[in-house]
Amino acid sequence: MLLRTSTLLLRTLREDPADAEVPSHRLLLRAGYVRRAAPGGYTWLPLGKLVLDRITAIVRDEMTAIGDQEVHFPALLPAEPYRTSGRWTEYGDDIFTLADRRGADHLLAPTHEELAALLVKDLFTSYRDFPVTLFQIQTKFRDEARPRAGLLRGREFLMKDAYSFDLDDAGLRAAYDRHRAAYERVFTRLGLDFTTVRAMSGAMGGSASEEFLAATPVGEDTFVGCTACDYAANTEAVVTRAPTAGDPDAHPPAEVHDTPETPTITALVELAEARKLGGRAGWTAADTLKNVVLTVRRPGAEQGEPLVIGLPGDREVDLKRVEAVLAPATVAVFEDWDAHPELVRGYIGPQVLAEHGIRYLVDPRVVPGTGWLTGANEPGRHATDVVCGRDFVPDGTIEAAEVRPGDPCPACADGELTIRRGIEVGHIFQLGRRYTDAFAVDVLGPEGKPVRPTMGCYGIGVSRAVAAVAEQHHDDRGLVWPATVAPCDVHLIAAGKGPQLDAALDLGGRLAAAGLRVLVDDRTHVSAGVKFTDAELIGIPRAVVVGRRLADGYVELRDRATGERTELPAEAVVERLR
Ligand code: ATP
Ligand code: MG
Ligand code: MG
Ligand code: MG
């Protein structure tokens, strides 16, 4: 591949664009990789498209290597499947909805669990068809409250999403582990410094979930790591150590049933007020609480996963919307959601608990909520009992825990937690049967009885990854791409006209013939200085300057990352760089 700057759709900018607040955004605009076309929508210019395609290729390579099969679902979908799963309401304002000419509701899909489950239902009939994992690399749409930071949070963005189907939990765990390992390979190949952290499952539902966070100060996610062991968690999912309990077990489940001092809704509101988090009455005061979670357990359950209700608080909450979602959840969750799966919506607030006379305690385990109820779709679960976590101090004071640096590690005795910020570049979930239940996906089992498959889902923000790599690989002069994702392998700079330009073009042709991706700066109306500045801004790993020393048969090789410069005979370049 040989690109010539003189004809390339590339306009670099000298100045920082006014509205670009983070380095990746600023540099990708300045170096001519993308242009903003709409709020949260970007046009990929040729150099940007090359990087995006290289990242896409790495992702595809690792997914097919673990046996995932590529499909492509439509992005424009009728509302029905999302109504059936409950996500039409659950996603709320975050999905783009529209009506067709007949007035039928549609949406632009934010992810495709519904479609994957329906496809398997459509085509598979026997246990012999499993396991299977489908993936796609597709444009997703989300009406983000605050699209920001360029590619980091778009309203239209490229995602790799995969969906695994297994017949049992062991199969699901194996699929999950396979994806976890593949993700580690993907992010390593992208040159990202990343941490795999425990996460909340959010709007997907399900239980186990981990995020892959690329460390950078501009990241929106806060995560903690332990100074002594390999514990790492999104602060949304950290379980802090009890301040008073003195429990030797680092992760006991929430277990305090029937405490006489069971706090009520009032206690929660008081807590909110005490912490100056809002003084309004009722549960709306509680919505401003941070880092508080209610834990719900089905009656009689001793061990096992509690249902976790996070109180909205970490982000701006549209109360109208929460209330709208709250109402159906009340019915579904507290009456008989097995009979009304379509009513399970997600949000449950203290108001709901109070209205239903349900006792609850504050569990100060640190899970600032999105408000989503996780695991609620497991058949046979009824959230009719609410208990507190062991961090509850039953002496009338409720301590809401927030993670601070320096807090003791919940997983080991020696370490303490340190806080870092990161960008979520990937997220894997063990979904369970939420979607196969919703669509009654059954196949014939070995004994002739129907079996319901269990699902995992696995996402990578492909376009976000372009920006994440840029965040981690730049300096004050511009981008510094890792060789694995750079738009080109070599930037050839003709530092003069006439023989130098001819030689650069000739060398470019030979490098391209040797299989390298080459950009030749063959512009005749700009100075060598401008070309050097542009090359540093664009960030291709190696530059070859064809300048004055060409008369003696020499060119200069420059390494973008180290700044190292070496002279070598023009004749040796192809051999050296190939
Ligand atoms: P975030 O917490 O950043 O909003 P998410 O948890 O909503 O992300 P998922 O539903 O887990 O996102 O989607 C899978 C992946 O898609 C994310 O890990 C992220 O890399 C990417 N992604 C999600 N939202 C966006 C967006 N608005 N712009 C770009 N990439 C995104
Ligand atoms: Mg999101
Ligand atoms: Mg997230
Ligand atoms: Mg996520």
C-alpha cells in the first residue's frame, strides 16, 4: 500500500480545536484521523479508517481463533423483541427510537442479545447444536446523556459484540474464560496498558461480569487495585471490608436477617440528609446517595447470589424516567414475576420497598448503582425479603462506605486499595437465562426433555479502542502509534523537490512492493519543517527522511517513539524495514 500525501484526504491542524478536551480527541482531530460530523458522530478520514480497520482485524482474528462465528444483525429493529426482554423500557432514553411509516415502533439497537437469542431459537432444535458463539462487528447507537471526548463516548460507535450459548453453567463458564483470555490477547496486541476488573452487570442483567479498563487519567471509570494481591475492581463493584465485624472471611454474603433495629426508608433518607446529599422527602432523597446498595435475597435462601439493587446516584438521574420504570418493576418483582416476565424492568427504589411493607437494610457494600437489578430474571426467584450486608452496624448508625485509597483490600489481609481511572474498552458477562427465558428458547435435550440454553455476552468498543490507544500512546508533539495498529508502517518524507522527491517515490514503491504500508509525503508546496511536524503529529512508528545526504546515497531513519535518528544507505532501507 502506497499513499501520497499530495492527494490524500488529510488536513492537519496547527491549533488545538476548541471543543476537544482530552488528548485523544485533540490529536485525532489535529492529525486528520477523524472529523466531527454530528453530536457524538464522527467521520473516519482515510488515516483513521486504516487504524480502525487494523483494530477491527485484530479483534476479528482473536474471536475467530476461539471459534466464534461472525454474523451481522440489522441495526434497525422493530421494538417487539426489546419489549419482550424488557429493555425497551429499561434502556429508557438511552436508546434511539423511531416509528416507521405505519407508526410501528422501532429502535436503533444498542446491543443485540435479543436478536442472538431469537436467531438460535429460529435455527437450533437439539442439544447437539451447542455450544455456539456468534459475534458481529457493528455500528451501535446509544443516545448517551453526554456524548463526550470524541470517539470515547459517541452516540454512534463501532462495537464487537459476541453471544455464547451453552447448555449448562460449566459450559458458560468455559465460554466466559475463553473470551476473557481472548480479550487479554486483543488488548495486548493493541498495545494497551489495561486492568481486568470485577464489574457490575448493569443493564445487561446476569451475574459474573468483568471489565477491561485501559488506564488513563481521562477515563470515566474509577477502579481500585490492591497493593499486595491481584484484586482489582470497578469502584461500582467493590465490596469493602467491614469496619467493625472482624470477620475473617473476606467475602461473606450479606446475611443479617431480621435485625430488630431494621432501618426503614426513613433511615435511608436520614442517611442521605446526614451526608448532605439531598434533603428531599421519600426515596428521591436517597437517589442522590452514592455507593449504597440494597441487597435482596429470596426467602429461605441461605447462600448464593443475592439480588443486588443499586440506588441511582453515580450519575445524573432523570427522576421522571426512574419513576416510569419503577412502576412496572413493582408489580413484576414483588408479585409474581415468573408469571409476568414482561414486567420485569429493573429499577426498584426504597419507595417500592416501603409501599410493599418490605423490610430492608442498607448494605454499605460499595456499589453505586445504575439502578439496575441484576439476576432478577432467574426463574423461581422472588424478592420478598431484604437483608443487610455484614457492614451494617446495627447500633442505629448506618455507615455508607465509599472507597478511599488506603482502604483495606477485601481480598487479602495485607494490601490496601489504590484508586486509578480508566476507560472501559471491553466488558464480558455471564448472562444466564435472562434472554433465553424471555424468548422461551428451548431445544431437545439428550433425554428427550427440553433444555434451555444459558448465555454469555462479550463486548469490545472498537472505535473507543482507537481513542484509548491514542490516550496511552502520544507525547506533546503528537500521536505515537504502536506498530500493530498504526495507519502505515513507514512515513517517507521527501525533504526537497527534484531528485529527493523522485528518490522518495521510488523508495516508497519498493517498500510497498515488499509488503509494507507506506505514506510518502510528496507535497511540493510545503517546507521540510512542516513535513517533519506533520509526521510527528500523525505518529507513524518510523519515518525515512530523503534529504540533502541523498547526494551521498544516504537517508535518515527516525523512530517516532524514541526519537532516535540513524543514517543508512538508501539502498539498505527496504532490507532494514521489511
Ligand atoms: P460505558 O460504561 O462507558 O457507558 P457500557 O458499560 O454502557 O459503557 P457496554 O454495554 O458494556 O458499555 O458495551 C460494550 C462496550 O462498548 C464497552 O465496554 C465500551 O468499550 C463500548 N461502548 C459503550 N458505549 C460506548 C459509547 N457511547 N461510545 C463508544 N464506545 C462505547
Ligand atoms: Mg453506557
Ligand atoms: Mg460501563
Ligand atoms: Mg459495560
